[in-house]
Amino acid sequence: QVQPVESGGGLVQAGGSLRLSCAVSGSYFNFARVGWYRQGPGEARVLIADISPGPGRSPYYADSVKGRFTISRDNAKKMVFLQMTSLKLEDTARYYCYDGSDWGQGTQVTVTV
């Protein structure tokens, strides 16, 4: 089983935007609910958004990101995305993709003043 691979992190000023991508190789991807988690320094890893494989159930968003982040997926390309807008200092964390079975290595997002 190959781990998901995240990309798109970086340094951004508060109020800015970033788009994270996650490439998944598992054959079960089209049937799995997949999510983005984040882990800040000294904190536990927490779920911030996840999305079903089909249109039947709305995406979930943690209160901390609701209205600012949007999760999406492309089943044909086996990709998951996280569009992040109006970034805040407290969004600084390592962001991980979970494909229902495996974790990626994460991508660092750092928000500066």
C-alpha cells in the first residue's frame, strides 16, 4: 500500500490563501471517505474536513475552518484538495491527508503576520 502524498503547503501571510493537494493510490479511493487533518506544535492531530466518495453526504468541516476552507475530490484522478482562504496565524500546522487507510507524510503550512 502506497501512502497518500500531500503537496501545496508553504509560507503565507495572514489573510492569504493556499491550496493543498493529496494524491492517493489506493484502489479503494472511490469508495472511501477521505479527510484532511492538521497537527499544530504540541497539539494532537485533529480532523478539519472530510468528504464522501459520492454526492450523498455533505462534507464535514471543523468549526475552526468552516466558511474558510473547502474540501473537494477528483475521483478520476484520485486526488483530494483543500482550498484554504482567509488564513489565520492559528492555522499554522502540519496538514495530513488520510485516505481511509493510510496517512501521508504531511505538508507544512505556516501563516505569518
